[in-house]
Amino acid sequence: MDRKRLGFMAVVFVLVVGVMEVLAVKLGSMEVPFPSSSPQPAVADRQGQD
């Protein structure tokens, strides 16, 4: 493999990883409402709540 092709592949790899990072940040910041049948919240509103 010549140096030109290797350099091109390295640049493409860096760009692909960068796009994946941006997508991970965008998708991670989305709020997805999951349906819940539990009447009690998973996180207590006040300290000491059972």
C-alpha cells in the first residue's frame, strides 16, 4: 500500500470517527420518553421518600 493511499485512508477514518462522535452527542442529548406502567417515579422527589 503506497503512502498516498494510506494517508487518504487515515483521513477518511478520522472523518468517520468524527461523524460518529457528533451523532453520539446529538442522539445522547435527545430526551426519549419511555412508557412506564409504574405509578411511582424511579427517582424520589424528596429525600427519604420510600
